[in-house]
Amino acid sequence: MTSQLSEAAAPFASMRGNLPSPEEYRKRKVALISGITGQDGSYLTELLLEKGYEVHGIIRRSSSFNTSRLHHLYEDQHERPNKFKLHYGDLSDSTNLVYIIAQVQPTEVYNLGAQSHVKVSFEMAEYTGDVDGLGTLRLLDAIRTCGLEKHVRFYQASTSELYGKVVETPQSETTPFYPRSPYGVAKLYGYWITVNYREAYGMYACNGILFNHESPRRGRTFVTRKISRAAADIFLGKQSCLYLGNLDAKRDWGHARDYVEGMWLMLQQDKPEDFVLATGETHPVREYVEKAFGILGITIKWRGSGTDEEGYDEKTGKVLVRVDPRYFRPAEVELLLGNPAKAERLLGWKRKVDFESLVKEMVEADLEASKTRIENQN
Ligand code: NDP
Ligand code: GDR
């Protein structure tokens, strides 16, 4: 019954006649990644190329350079000819997505593309809903339109922001969702439409509910990278003070390289399921600040409270960190702490990088980058 319905609903169902069986089709290893230019997209591309995949990515047309995280992979191109290709596209453009799926005929699709900044989502709520919520539907439907719903495995970049307001900790696959931002609400749609297409059309579609993961490739406006970059610049005398929002928010921070491996593992199982990836530890923003400056030999002490709180260098007394309410969110997610037991048990996944090593890697990378950086370059 289910498959009859899905065939009737798929406008390009006739393409099926020319397709090999799903088992035969999946002997190729062809991945399509939306959001390939982002932090996770770049690590996932590296992983899949190492595993012998042909990797295709969707990139947006931009007036300035947006492929810097992929630059080193381009350079390796002649060693791996025809293994890595980029296509112009956008999650807001269904026709384009159908065209790309039909052209690439992927065996695995990773939907990492998103307006991924929580604070920005309050300012661009409709756009975030369109790209992060409906964009997921468009990509799933493009797969179905091409008659590939039984052939393609689909990964949805779901998020710990779904949990939002604390209902229980640690948060697991069974914890109820209570999103606290337009981003979280849009991702809630993405989560459920993925579950729905799995149940309605028998698609192999999984949600990875990933807790925060960082790296030296993290976007500069996310808090960890903002701190590691500022700490390096302050240490080198290029910046005088770091302005932050809520210092008390707690996050479960892991390393992006570990998390992309979990994404891939989710698509290699016998049956599709949803998984939490997390470290099982949580730390407040202020601890990240202390650790980052600590790596550079600066001990941060705190005084004052609320918006008057400030962090100063214990040795010199100079104020290096101040609170700026501009960075507060209209509704905050105060505490995230994940339970990765299911992924550890069924996928054999475990994070390798701990909190201390993550902060150290990020600060050291930013210190090196800061020494050679020419400002205002695209
Ligand atoms: P980034 O912000 O680094 O990357 C987002 C990617 O999405 C970029 O490649 C961006 O392209 C692309 N993108 C943005 N808008 C569109 C659009 N309209 N159409 C197509 N592509 C678009 O995010 P991360 O790599 O950190 O995260 C990857 C995914 O995982 C995101 O969906 C995010 O929401 C989710 N997630 C991330 C977590 C984390 O801690 N990093 C945790 C849980 C979930 P461009 O470069 O042109 O801007
Ligand atoms: P988050 O990441 O909102 O958890 O979303 P972010 O690093 O932006 O914020 C983490 C916490 O730090 C507090 N904070 C600040 N945040 C930013 N960006 N800038 C500041 O100056 C600042 N000061 C304090 C925030 O209030 C928040 O509590 C990330 C994104 O990658 C999402 O796409 C992803 O889904 C989730 O992680 C899991």
C-alpha cells in the first residue's frame, strides 16, 4: 500500500524503469552534500573522499569567496580526478534541487545546508523557516521526484536546539522537544518531515541530533570561535576587549571532525534511526573564556554581575572581557547536555577530542592565523 501510494505521488516515477535495484544502485559510492562550504561540510567531504566516495556539493552563488574551507580539497583534485564536484544551488529552489539530484544520482544525501545562527534566526525568522524547515522538504521531495526514494540514504542535520527549554537532562532521543528560537522551530519541521518521509515512503532517512561541535573552521560569530579568535588577537595586541552576551549558558561542546564520522555511520546501518551525538559533558561560556585565555598564559578573574560583569587579567588588572546585551537572545537555551549512549551502543561511535583539547586546538590555530592575517580580505 505504502509503495503504491508513493509511486502514484512521484511525478517522475517513470524514471524508475531505467534504474537498477536499490542494492545494485548502492554499489556506487556517490554523496551529495548541501552546506558543503560550511564547517561540517568541509570535514565530511574530507572523510568521504578518504573513504573513496565521489563527492558532490551544493554551493550558493556569492559575490565574495565562500569556498575557503574547501580550498585544500580543490588543490588535491589532480590526485583524485572526477571525485569532487560543486554545483550551484540553493535550498530555496526546488527546480534546481531536482535537477542536481537527477544529474548526480547520489547514493547518500547529507542535508547540512542551513541558516545556522540562532541569534540571526530571530532577525530572519521567515528566511530561516524557509531554508531550514521547507528546504529539508524540498530536498526530500527532489529525491522522490526523481524516483530515488528507495535508492538514496538521507541524513538530516538536526540539532540539540530542538530541546531548547530544559525538560530533562541529559537529553536523549526520547526527551521531548521545546525549541526556543525560529531556528529551533524550523529545525523541528526538518526533523519531523524526515521522520514522516521515512514512515510514509519507506525512505532510509535519519536525523542526527547533534550537540554543539566546534573546530578551527567554526564560523567566526559562534561563541567558541569568537572567543578563541579574540583571545589570540588580544594576546598579540591587535584587540583590546572581547564583548560577549550570556556567560552562564552551558553547552555540550565536541569536535566537528568526530561528529561528521557519526553522520556517515548513521547511513551505514541496516535500518534508519535517529541518534544523538554529544560528549556527555557541559561547560558554561565563561569556562570556555577562562580556558582559552589560560592557554595563552592569561588568568581571567571576574567581578561585577549581570550586564556589569567583566573579566580582567589577574596580572595586569586590564579588563579583557565585557558583557554587551546586544548579544543576548530574546529567548535563551540555558543548558544543553547530551546522552550519546544509543550512538555508542549501535554505531560504535565515541567522541575522541575532549573539551580541553578542543579549546587548545582552536586557540592555537587562531594564534597562528592572527600572526599572518591581513584584515578586510574576503
Ligand atoms: P555552517 O553555518 O558552518 O554552514 C552552513 C552551510 O549551509 C554553509 O555551507 C552555507 O552556505 C549553507 N547554506 C546556508 N543557506 C543556504 C541555502 N539557502 N541553500 C543552500 N545552502 C545554504 O554550519 P555547520 O557546518 O556548523 O552546521 C551544519 C549543519 O548542522 C547546519 O544545518 C546546522 O544547522 C546543523 N547543526 C550544527 C551544529 C554545530 O554545532 N555546528 C549542531 C547541530 C546542528 P554559505 O557558505 O554560502 O553560507
Ligand atoms: P548555539 O551556538 O546558539 O548553541 O548554536 P553559539 O555559539 O552561537 O552560542 C552558544 C551560547 O553562547 C552564548 N553566547 C554567545 N553566542 C554568540 N554567538 N555570540 C556571543 O557573543 C555570545 N555570548 C554568549 C549564546 O547565548 C548561547 O547560549 C549552535 C549553532 O551551530 C546551531 O546551528 C546548532 O544547531 C547548535 O549550536 C547546536
